[in-house]
Amino acid sequence: MVKTLRLAVAQSAVPEDPTDPRNLRTSGAQIRALMREASRAGARLVQFPEGAITYPGKYVMSSAGPSTLAEADWARMPWGVLEEEKESIAALAGDLGLWVAFGAPNPLGAALRPHNSVHVVRDTGEFALRYDKRMLSHTEASFMYTPGTAPGVFVIDGIRFGIAVCIEAHFPELFAEYERLDVDCVLLPVMVDDAMRAVIAQAYAALYGYWIGYAVPAQYSATVPSGIVAPGGRWLARCPGDNRPALAVTDIDLDASDSDIHVSLRYARPWRRAARTELAGRNPAFGGAHDCAKTVL
């Protein structure tokens, strides 16, 4: 049976000042406009950057004022507006019959820092999965967020997706974990102006034989735009690098006949698995059971 899914990866403008509710309204409207565009392009899933509704700036949120880095004052976040925008995105996903993965903080109550999360919405408009970023930057861990604890896997039409976020690209064990969890594609949304981060994403596609969806904020796309990497490491589709909102669209085809994808999926990935198993048999230190993941079918 042919397994094909059309993936759209967006570069939307991500606001860093959530204290003005108009910024959240604007980004929410842009997300929904790109969702409609993705639907017209025949996409089954559309992916947005880290903190797509808002990625609160560390100095914007500082409790000591905008010139001093300190504990974030999350009381300044208009959580009600954020929730309304999340619900509007989910409602439109149901109307369009489109799966959506987008970033936004997730509150844990007044006494705790929020998670930095990716929210996955089904094509029925229901929230299917929330992946909470596990590996945080020094600033995030010191002043802003609570880390997550588990990988996130969801399945659309038989195709398995995993999620990693931004700085997690620097932790190869997370991407090896997703290979063991048998994903076909890892969504990697980022909020960074960093050309090397995209090179790392290509390397994981080459090393582990899965697709990578790489979503960058529009304001950083002149350095590296959003795009989709094939198993083997080749860019299949990319947005323009013009700092404007856009979509990159391509098909994830498990029966692809492209020579590089074919070799990566049918030869390199199975051979590397067999080699790892053989190595673990000779040296148990290289072994390891499958991790327990949040999985949505």
C-alpha cells in the first residue's frame, strides 16, 4: 500500500512581546491564513515555528525590567487571549480537515513556570498531543520554563511523526530516540537565526533516514528559510528567504523512487539498525530499550 502524506512547513512572523494582546491576535490571524493556504495546496499537516503564537522574549518578560535578565513575570502574559487564539486555530483545523502543529507556551498554574510546547491539533479540531520541550537553553531553564519529560509521537494515515524543538537539535540522543521509536518524520520548529541549526537538521535526516520539517520564523528566513529535508539529507522544498510569511510543501512518500530517498529508507536505515543491534550484542553498554513516549494514533 502506498503511503503518502503532503506536508506543509510554514515560516510565520513570531512576536516576542506577548504583553500586548494585539501581537497574539496578529500572529494567530497569520497562522490561520497560512493554514488556509496549506489546505488549498492539499496539505494533510501544516507545521509552524517554535512559539508561533508568541515566543516571549527573555528581557520582555523579566521581573527586574527590560534591562536585566531575571525570573520571568508570567502574570504579564494575557493567557486568556492566548487560549482564544489556540481555540480559533483548532476550530479552523476542524473546518479545513487539516492537522496542525504550532508552538505556544502552556501554563502550569501560578506557582509553576509554563512549558514551552508544541500543540498538535487533529483534522477534527481536537487537540491530539502536546509536546513539552525537554532540553531548555540556559536562559529558559534558569528564568522561564519547566522542562518536559517525554518524547512525542503522533500518527497520520499510518505515517509516524516525532517532535523536537530548537535547541534540542544539539542533543543527538533525542533524534536517535525517535529513530528507535520508528518515526518517518521529525518536526523541528525553531526560534533562532542560525544557519548551522539547519545543517544539523540535514545531518539527522541523513543519519537516521527520516524526513525533517524545519520551521523558522519569517523574520529569520533570510539566513535559513523553512523547508523539508528528505531521508538522505537533501532539501526537497524551501520557502523564500525574504523575511516574509510563506509555506514549503512536499509529499512524504514512503514508497518514493528517488534514488537517494530509496537508498536511505530501504538500505541505510535498516543496515544501521542491524549494525547497532549487533554492536549492542557485543557490548551491552551500547544497548537500550525503546523509550516510553506519548503516542497518538
